[in-house]
Amino acid sequence: MTWKKNDAITLTIEDISEEGAGIGRTEGYIWFVKDTVIGDRIEASVMKVKKSYGFARLIRVLEPSPFRVEPRCPSARACGGCQLQAMAYKEQLRFKERKVYHHLKRLGGVEKLRMASDARSKDQRPDMAVAGEEGEPWIKMEPIIGMENPWRYRNKAQFPFGRDKNGKLIYGFYAGRTHAIIQQEDCLLGVEENKGILGIIQGYMEDFHIPPYEESSHTGLVRHALIRKGFSTGEIMVCLIINGESLPHGDVLVERLKVVKGMTDISFNVNKERTNVILGEKVVNLYGRGYITDALSNITYRISPQSFYQVNPVQTEKLYQTALEYAGLTGKETVWDLYCGIGTISLFLARRAKKVYGVEIIPAAIQDARENARQNGILNTEFFVGKAEEVLPEQYHKNKVYAEVIVVDPPRKGCDKACLDTIVEMGPERVVYVSCDSATLARDVKYLGERGYVVRRVRTVDLFGECVHVETVCLLSNRKPKPDTH
Ligand code: SAH
């Protein structure tokens, strides 16, 4: 059977793709249909047909899945930011655990892996070998750490500004996979304050005829508003990203924003490039110290507009605690924290280690990391600006640094091979891999597995309720411990 655009098809959703689209079949042919939930029986309209799979648009839910819920956000479908809003939260968690499990098993080559909910291994501890089986023991994933309330958890939001069809100034979000801006006053994942702040910025732009940026002609000024809030301090930062070197009447904007409770820092960031990267390099401070602060487990962090900082602080704390537990520190260890950002994990580790070295590519983040260490009186840390895959080999070969434990927390693309090779050469007892993309985690786990490092513990933590992403912490250790050469 061949299908053409706009044909109506009826199918049952059996799985969810990496991007959160439902997957179903007609006569063996695979369809991806957004906004559906596993178990839905649906009618869809064909959009695109490829050789072995196609895309279709949801027309009607004929029989809802038992896991289907009414999305809370009126723009859930148009936005595409929350791919899982129609799925009950408990089911979202099961979906994420399954995703990590399948990645580690299929791509990562971790054959003896079980899910936490796997009945076969009910009374088995993760480290227990099965009698009569050869080789490595079975690993049972530890249960996913879900959120208590998967709404309004994000401490950071970036809203694009633009114009609607009638030329009216709007802000909102990009419609899924496009750069068309859809007006939306509030996002249910963000903090309540966002709406008032965005209204003030919009009013200021209207009053002074400050044009929003227009991507197609590369004209106009205001591209995005970045808003960040320290959940434990209540401090708020606003940074306008502009296609220019100065912000007209910036003083008025500051006066108007200052009245918002918690407003601590106001700045603009210069980004004159034709790019979809949001932030440019230069930040000009208009009000405040140039950063806000937040605290996690009694460590305070300063956060600059450009620095990476996890968006969900409540769950981040649990993620870092898991990483710390897996690191198994006693106070005697030398630890490397690769991809360390502003030193968040490094400082968690440093309280229990002899020495922690952090590596991060963004200089502003390393400045923050050093300052964070100093302000918290954590003196056993040292930070390097640079690529993990360059700094680690250099330090290892030139300065003979070593580590009992190496923690990595790379961006979605995972670790560079040169970085993994050096880890293997250094031969730490434990590698703790914190990952925001289980497919690249699995790829790297496979690579390390072929070089002697075996997965010992796995736990997923949900930092992104309503969205497809999930964080995973994986403990690996050397199958053949290296003779002690230090
Ligand atoms: N561990 C930190 C940051 C994790 S995000 C935290 O939990 O907050 C990943 C970080 O890796 C980002 O800060 C990014 O700037 C940095 N990064 C990206 N590529 C890198 C590379 N090749 N070498 C070192 N750091 C890198």
C-alpha cells in the first residue's frame, strides 16, 4: 500500500520516539505521530511518506490510552516544548526508565541489565551475582527519581520576541521545529514571575518603539529575554539578548523592572550574528552585580547570564547526591570533574575528597566556579578552562596528574574519544557518568566497556517533567583493577 499526503490512517500507538512522537504501524509500515500516547487508538492524516517510515498528524483520538491526560497548557500542541504533556506523569517516568534501559542494553552493550520494576529480580540487590552465571553480575537499575510536582520547576526561561501577522509586538515560543513565534504569556514549566517581567519588557518596547528582531531580514533589536531565578534565594536575573551594541532607554527598563520582587540583576547580551544560538559573547550589565546566587545542599553558587546551570534545582540536588554516592568518596581521593560548568558537582565532591580538578570550556563559567569555591571556603579545588579532551591528556601526560574517581557530565553529544581514551589510560577506580542523553551515554559506555570499564550502578533522575529528556547517572569501574602504581 502506498500512501499520499492527507490520506487518513487509523492506528494504535505502541511506542514513543526519542523526540516524543508516538509510533504506530499500518501493515508493518511505521508512522510517527506527535501528541499521542502509548495505547491511544487514533486517526491521523499523512504528512510525509519516506521509504520505511512516515509522519502523520493527529486528527482524532478514537480510543484514549489509559495513560492519556488532558494537557494543562493551551499551547501544548503548537509549542512542542513539552512533548509529553498528554501522558500521565507516572507513565512519563516509566517511559524514561525504559528509554535509558533500552539504550544501555542495545547501544551500550550492557547485556545483564534489568529495570527496577522487573519482577524477575525482585529480591535481588544490584550488585548480586546470579548463581551459576559466568562473568559480570547482573545490574538492576535503581528506581527513577521522579518529581513531586512536574510543573513550574524551571528556574530559567528564554522567550523570543517578534511580531504577529498584524505587526503587533508579541513574545512567546517558537512553534515546534520552526522559527515562527506563537504568542504565549505564560509557560507552566516556568516561574510565576515570568509573566509580569515579560509584560514590563513588552510595555517598554512599545513605549519607546524598540523593534523586535526579525530573523528573515536580520533587522530589529530585541531577540530574546532570558529570565533566571535562584529558587533558594529568590534572586531574579533578566538579560535581554539584542542585535545591537546598546539598549535605548535602558535606564527606564531598569526602573520598571526593579519593582519586581527579587530583581537582582539586569543586563543585555550582544548577539549580532545570523544564528539560532541564543546568547552572544558580550554581556553589558545595567543593574546589579552581573550574577545571581542560588544554593544547593548548603553550597552557594553565583550564576552569570552565560553560565550553564541546571534548570531544575530541586531535582538537580538529587542528581548530584546520586553522583556523589556513586563516587564513593572517603576524603582521600583525587577527583576530576570534567565538563564542570560553574563547579556545581565539583564543590559537592570536594567536601568529601582530597582534591577536585574541574574542566570546562566556557571561561565565564570557570570564573564562577573559582569564585564559588572561594565563597564557600572550599579550597581543595582547581579549575581549568579548556576542552576536556585537551586539558585532561595534557595534564596527565605533562603533569602526571591522576585520579581515583573521574566524573563526567558532558553536553548531549557525549564525550570526545580523546577524553575517553585518556580516562582509560589514567585508569581511575571509578568513573561516574552523568548524562543528559542516554543514547550518547550508551555509546560511551560501550566504548569504555570494550576497554575494561563495566557498568555497576545506574539511576535515572527526572529533571524535565512533561519533556522527553532525562538525566542518568552511571557508575563504571574497572573490570581488571590496575596494579597500584601511585
Ligand atoms: N556539570 C555542570 C555542567 C554540565 S553541562 C553542571 O551540572 O552544572 C555541560 C558543560 O560542558 C557545559 O557547561 C558546557 O559549557 C561544557 N562543555 C561543552 N563541551 C565541552 C568540552 N569539550 N570540554 C569541556 N567542557 C565542555
